[in-house]
Amino acid sequence: MPSRASSAGALDRGDQTRRHILDVAARLFAEKGYAGASFSDLVAGSGLTKGAFYFHFPSKEALALATFADQQERWVDVVSRVAEPSMKAVDQLAAMLKAVCDFCETEVSARCVSRLCFELGEEPRLRPTLTPYLSIWEELIASIVRRGQDEGDIRDDVDAGAVARVSVAAWIGVNDVATVVSGGADLRARAEEFLEILMLGVRTVDGETGGGSR
Amino acid sequence: MPSRASSAGALDRGDQTRRHILDVAARLFAEKGYAGASFSDLVAGSGLTKGAFYFHFPSKEALALATFADQQERWVDVVSRVAEPSMKAVDQLAAMLKAVCDFCETEVSARCVSRLCFELGEEPRLRPTLTPYLSIWEELIASIVRRGQDEGDIRDDVDAGAVARVSVAAWIGVNDVATVVSGGADLRARAEEFLEILMLGVRTVDGETGGGSR
DNA sequence: TTTGACAAACCGACCGGTCGGTATGTAGGT
DNA sequence: ACCTACATACCGACCGGTCGGTTTGTCAAA
């Protein structure tokens, strides 16, 4: 019996450390940004040493990229969890917005994705790695908007892609503004304000069959 | 009788230097952010020396704050220049958006205002200095929206303040996204997309007297 | 079952360079 | 002479990164 199973608790020690490093990095990058969070900060923040860091990641930049990818996955998880097939598209959009607000309120590290995206994106070399992050959201939202059009809740004469692009950008801006004016306290209020105004324009008028609000 | 007037050409040499430093700082802060632009970068970027910098500004932070304030004034100038009393409010909003797009396209340093606002705003101590920047825009836009309501072009049942808050946040997000996905090339397209969708919701329906679109 | 070879995981001292900041010097106008 | 407006030299702390060494876990031969 080459036992097989056993290997638990030992072989994945490295994975655990890697995970820990990623979590700490996400928090610090979210708080201080890429340039603002020094390697020493990261080392001190975890209980580890430089050697451990550089064993798992070849450079600070690579660590940031890995952190970015890791946290992006969490965002995708959070958002896809609210998708119930029975839900109407317009309700799903609202639920998604609520979910990301919850996420931002409970996890300080949530903001690291957008911060890293924009700070690292300054370097044109890294853009191909970063921009898909935005595309994913834009495409996801666009597809839901199109479904909303099929369901008759969203006007047919609006460009689903444009709605998606605007929504993503607005969310990012709302997040930034809320952070600086209130430390994130009024994030939810501002986000709901946006959704309300957006829906004012794209929703079909009650009682109509869809295809323009007048 | 202490001469007074004459002093031209000599006394304002310092002002010129200060101006030059501010311009260089604006460009570098816009490109690299506060933490990313080192003092040495700033010194090297201008043809000057550290001594000159520290004569005019007591610290890097003070320089950043001064740069922020200086560039913010330019934004106010750019926007207020498009305001003609004869213009209808809705047209003025569109003109303002066009003006800020132009500004961002021609002046790379334009972005330093928002970057500094958010990066320095991380420090709660500086928020009281920074947040008025956002309030100014929100209040300016809100007042124009209210005028649009008086003129019957904007629905009475929308909250002008909310429209303003959303617009400012959306603009900031649009600017960020456009920078990272295209280096700013599609800023105008994305900005117009936003205005279109916004207007879809807040504008009164043609032929109606104003006060709700249905 | 012990043992020993080997690799993965981690440590921490150390590197050259750069950070923001200061102290001192000095040219030139008034 | 004195003050403004710079230049220069220098500081300690810290930057991201390297490296030789130690520990920890894996597996196979004895």
C-alpha cells in the first residue's frame, strides 16, 4: 500500500504558506497600493521572512500579479453565487450589486483587485494580463442585460455592451469615491443611487411590452 | 515709496521656478502616482536640484498637496469656461463632459488630481483637504441639474444630488478604465456612452412638460 | 525499522541603490 | 549688508533582491 491518501497535512505546507502570503498581500496592496506596500511591509505583515517570500514568488511584481489573479477569482465566486436560474435579469443585476457591496464591506482586501489593476496597468507590458479582468465583468453584465431585454424588462434600443461598460466604470468610480469620502461607509448608498438612475433609463415602462420606454 | 511696482523680471524668478516644479510634479504624479513618483524622479524631471525643491516646498507631501490644488484650479477653469449663460442646462452638461475629455487628451497631467486625491486620501489626516475637491464637482453638477429641472428638460422626480454624485463617480471610473484598457484613447467614447445612458433616464420625454417621463 | 540521500520549504544576513530630508555654501539682486 | 533663490554634499533608513545555510518532509534501499 503506497498508502496514497495519507499525504495530508505535510505536503501542502507550502501551499498553506503560499495562501497565507497571498492573503496578507491582498490586504496590504488593498490598503497601500502596489508602490505603497513595500516588500518589508509584506514580510512583516505575515510572520514570515524574505526568504520564504522569494521562494514562492520570484519578485514583488509576480507576487502582485498572483495576488491580483487570486482575488479576482474570489470576486467571480461572490458574484456567481448570487445567480439563481429562476431570477429575472434585472433582479440579478441588483443582487450582484448588493453582493459586491457586501464583499467590499466585509473584506478590506477586496479593493486590491482594482488598485493593482490600475497601478500595474500603468506599465503597458502588464496590460495584456490585467485588462481581461475588466472584460470579464463587462461581458458578464452585458449578457445579463441582453437577457433582461429578452425578458422584456430592459429596453431593446439600448446597447447592452454600453450599459455594461458604463456599469463597470461607474462601480469602480463609486468604490473609489466612497473610500476617500467616508472610508467606504456610504458605498452601498452610492451604489444603489447609481443602479436606480441607471434603471430609470434602461428599464421598460411598466405595463409596456418592451422596446422603448415611450 | 519703497518703489513697489517695478520689481518685474527678478522678483518673480522664484514664482517661475515654483510654477515649473508644479508642472513637472503634475506630470509625474499623473503618470506614476504619489508613492510611485519619487522625489529623485521629480528633481531629475525638472532640471533642478533638491535644494530648489525644498526651498519652495517643505516636504514631498506638501508638494503633492500644492500640485493637487494647482491642477484642480485648472480643471475648474476648463469647466467654467464652457459655461455660457444662454446655454440650456442639459447642453452645458454635455459641453462640460466634452471639455474635460479634451483636457484629458491634451494634458497628461490632468489625471494627477484624481490620482493624488485617492492616493493621499488613504491617509485619513489628509481627507479634509482632499474631499472638498469631490464636493465642488458634485455641487456644481447638482446645481446645473436643478436648473435643467427648472427648464423642463430634466425630470423633476430625480434627485439632482444623486445624479451629481453618480456622474462624478462614473467620470472617475471611466477615466481610470479608459487609461488602463487603451491608454486613454477611448475615453471620449466611454464618456459619451455614459452621458447617453444617464440622459436616457433623467431627461423628460419629448413633448411633455416635465415632471416624470411617463 | 532504521537510515541516508535528496528535495522542498524556510531563514536571516547581506547587497548596492534609492528613499525623503537636512545642513551648509554661495551667487546675485536690492 | 542682507535676503532670496538656488546648488551641493551628505544623512540614516529603507528599498527590492540575492544567497548560503538550516530545517522539514519524502522516499527508497538496506
